[in-house]
Amino acid sequence: MGNCLVAQSGGPTSVINATVAGIIEANQMNPIYDHVYGGLNGVEGILNGRIVDLTHLTDFQCKILKQTCSSALGSCRYKLKRDNIQDFEKLMAILDQLNVDTMFYVGGNDSMDTVAALSEYAAEHNITNHRFVGCPKTIDNDLVITDHCPGFASAAKFLATTAKVTWLDLNVYTRQEVFILETMGRDAGWLAASTVLSGIVDLVVLPEVPFEKEKFFEEVKKILAEKNKCYIVISEGCKYADGTYLAAGEAKNDGFAHAVLGGAGQTLKNMLLEAGICERAKVQDMSTLQRCNIAMQSKTDVEESYKLGMSAHMHSMDPSFTGKMVALKREEGRPYDPTYFAVDANQVANFVKHVPSEWILDDYRGMTKEFYDYVQPLILGEPELVMENGIPMQMPPFYMRKR
């Protein structure tokens, strides 16, 4: 038998390691590979020969790995460019040395592009002994075809909870005040929209709806006149009609030609105060908290991430299975119980799944019932966490260990 290699890339989530645990335990139950190797820091680390052996993790270690947030194998933002043949040749040589049949890559949009690029290179050069399989993860929930992405539900649960508790804090004072919660979401507003599950959000600003300043100001005025408070949620990727980011002054480049955003909430606060729309405004930027909060995992999310890893392992038994991403599908009109299927990675890479426009209410006033029905089953349940000194146990990162 040959071996397999699993690695992680892109922004972490609170359930990303459950997919890795699923692959490891699937192979322990059905050992189609002699070794399950882990690539440290994604394709960048693999190219530098940073490999660990995960084959014999114990049941307890896998349990802790499932509840560990962030990327236990480390991550990267390394762009595998198709015209950089040296990277492809070097990576194939490393896979040869390790006798790797299948490389599993856990990540988002750019990671699926890596899976597609590697499988394309292998096909073009008649390389049949290495196969490449994508496992989706992203809190942004912006991968097409799959119903949703592991990681999104836990982040949504955390954000909706945060909205509810900060709203309670906001309302203890009688003074007029605006509260602005900023979430991640460069191109799609799934995270910001998910806060409506709290039942307290007044206005939601999403990348899918162009920001019209005067129109938005009027809505804030109406709400303040009615309640003396206004709770706003804004996505970091919100834009004007011409495509300019609200926080364009904070935009940089992350190496993938993406804008690295932040500061939309503060920008909106300054606009409201300068225009005299409100007397006070406070901003809460959720930053990395929304993708690494382990105490607010969705049990559904954890289990789906784990089963997705097991499904990827099962699919890889097929010697022709390569260039694919394992995805989730729900059956309409039935109780929520998703199935797992495969799709070509090149049909996912470099596309963005936006929040459907018909799910967004006019005047920034929230989301329709269809959106609630979509998200609600994803956030249900709380996993039983193994605690240590009152804190959830976490797997020591593999990339920090001496080898």
C-alpha cells in the first residue's frame, strides 16, 4: 500500500482539525494507506520537507484534535502558480519520496485552486501515482456548489450569540447610542447576515448590497427616533456601488490578489458621528475571534467536518478519484440530514457563492425566512468538550513540536 498526506491552508476555523481527525480515524478503521502524513504549513511547508506522521494518533488524541481550533498542522498563504514549474516538479518529487498516493488539502477557494492545479499538472505529465482531493473549510461560506462550508456554522453561532449579549450590554444605559459589530466576509455576507439569528439586529450591511450612505443614514435616524438605540452589523467587505470598499484605506494585498480588509466598522462610526446622525457610537471588531472561538462550536459543524474527512478518505479508495472536492448537500423538503458527494475542484476554485439577493430585505433591514431556515439547523448542538483546569483542551500544534 501507499501513503496519504493531509495539509491545511488559508484562514483557520474552529472545526478545521475535525476533518484531519476524520481522515486519520477513517484510515485506522479501514487502512487503505500505510501512513497518514501531515504537511506542516500547507503546500509551502511540504515544499520545504516539513512532514509529520499522524498514523498512530490515539483515540483520545483524535478527540482532542477534533475540538482544537485553528490549524493544528499550520497554514500558509502560498500561491502555487501554474507557470512556476519548479514548484510542481519539487512537490511531485517529495510525494514520490514519501510514496504518497493521495494528498488531501483542507482549505477554501485558493486551496481548491491548488487541488485543481496539481491534478491538472499530473494529468498533463501522465503522472498517475499521485491524486489530489480537496476538503472545504471557510467561515466565509463562499464556496460554490457545496450547500455550506465546515467552519461557517460555528462562526455564525458565535456571532449571533455575541450580537445578543452585546445588545443586552448596550441597552443598560438610557443614553442614545449606536453599536456597530464588524464581521469578516470579503466577498460574501454570510457571516454578517447570520447575526440576525440573535433577533436583535436592526441593520445589516452586506457586500452583496451597495452601500448608499444617505439612504442608510435615514434608516439609522428612524430607528434612533423609535428606540434611542441602533444595532448595526457590517461586513468587512461592504462596498459602494462603484465597487470601492467602505474601508478602502485599510486594504492591502495578501499575495492572492485579494484585499485584506478591516476597519469598516470604524469608518462607519466616523461617518455617523461626523454627519451628526447619532451622539455616541461604539465598534466591536470580531477579527480572529470569530474563527477560533472554541467554546461556541456547533456540534453539527464539528460532526460534519469530521464526517467530511471520513468521506474524503472513502472516496479516495477509487484510483481514478483526483481533482475533486468533497461537498455537502441537503435534500429540500426533508429534515436536515446532509449527504456527501464529490465535485470537480476546478468548478469551485475562483468562484464566489454570494448570499442570494432574494434572501436580503430592503433598506438593510435584515434577512428573509429562507435565510433563517438555511442557517438555523447548522448551528444546533454543543459538543461535550474535554476540559483541563477549566479551559477546553487543545492539541499542541504539530508545527511547534521538535522533530
